[in-house]
Amino acid sequence: MTQLRVTVWGENVHEQTSKAVGAIYPTGMHTTIADALNQDARIKARTATLQETDHGLTDTVLADTDVLTWWGHAAHGKVDDKIVDRVQKRVLEGMGLIVLHSGHHSKIFKRLMGTSCDLLWREAGERERVWVCNPGHAITQGLPPQFVLEHEEMYGEPFGIPNPDEVLLIGWFQGGEVFRSGVTYRRGAGKIFYFQPGHETYPTYHEPLVQQILRNAVLWAKPEGVFKTGCQHISADKAPEPITASGASVH
Ligand code: ZN
């Protein structure tokens, strides 16, 4: 069986600087997420972090990645533009991308969306109820009609994203706001899923249903083919049909 090659990218800053976050994720959020993905034998997940050379995303690593997941927050600005270019190119060619929680403001997500990706937010430890909009989608398989996360950061509308291909999840928060919590896009040949839950001070990535969504999402985002970037010139003598029409340049 060929396993899906997943790279779980973690900014890995809060885990080092906050005792509270370090207590929830002693080996980093990226490790918790990779472990959750590896529960499915069809997936082979490894991790990469901001602190590594090329943020762990060398050409070799990306060439060897079918789906990349991205969690960032405090250090979006520290991500080198050349790595953003590299990831964008791979997405356009067909690599899947799962953008998590505060990754909504990451350079790569804003680049691929082309919009502000701004939203409403509040950190009050409130309850979130996540509603499934399309139980027939690959990403929502195994989920109940709705489920509750006891504590999450509120992300609310308006969310400055382009109209998604699909809205799969809607989050309702205790304070009354709602949010498009799970949305899909295609950019080039690459499939993208944005998933809102995952604030660092709550144990969201330990939640079994959240882990199920992450596994479903990487399996959904697997490349279907490769569409290499770059324009190709083809000379007249290489055209599939002889060019004999009375075009302006033909004498
Ligand atoms: Zn957050």
C-alpha cells in the first residue's frame, strides 16, 4: 500500500514560550497532529517546524509531500517569502494544503486566497458548537450532525475569504457569533481545506472528532495529478497540425 505522505508544519513558538500551552502539548502541537494522522495506516505523517533550516520545508521535503498541514500564529512574519513561494508552487502543481486555526493569517493562506482573511475574534474560553453542513463530503465522514468543543477561541463573521468552493462546517459560539469553520478551495491542481478549531491554550487537537476531521481532510486533499507551473513555448513546426492557413506571418 502506498501511504499518503503528509508533512505537519508547526510554528512551534507558543509551545516553547507558554507554560500553559507546553502543558497541553508537551511535544508540540505538530507532534500531536502528526500522531493523530498516523493512527490511519494509509497516512505517513512527519513534522517540520519554523526553527529548522528552510523552516523544514526544503525542495526535497516538499517534493516528497502529498499534503502539507499548517499551524502558525505568533510568527507569521518570520516565515521566509522564498519558502512561501516554494509552498505556493507545490500547491498549484497539486500538493494538498490544510490550513489550521490562526493559519488564516499565514502568508501562504493569504497568498493563495488573495484577500485579507481578516475575521472577528475573542478569547473567552467559550463553548463552540460545530455543525456539519454536508454529511456527504469526504471530510465530514464519521462525524455526528454537530458536536461541541467546550472551550475555543471565538472566530466570527465576516471572514475575509473568497467565496469557498464548499462550506462544510459552521461554528456557533456561546456568545452568539457564527463562522465558516471548514471551507474548501482549489488553487491550480491543489486542494485546500481551512479548519478553524485549534487555539493553542485549549486541548482541541486531542479531541477525537477533530482528529477524525484532520485525517479525513488529508485523505481528501491528496493530489489527483501533477500540473507543472511555467508557460511552455511550442514552435510552429512542432504544432500537432501543419500550419498552412493564411495567417499574417505566413507568406
Ligand atoms: Zn487562536
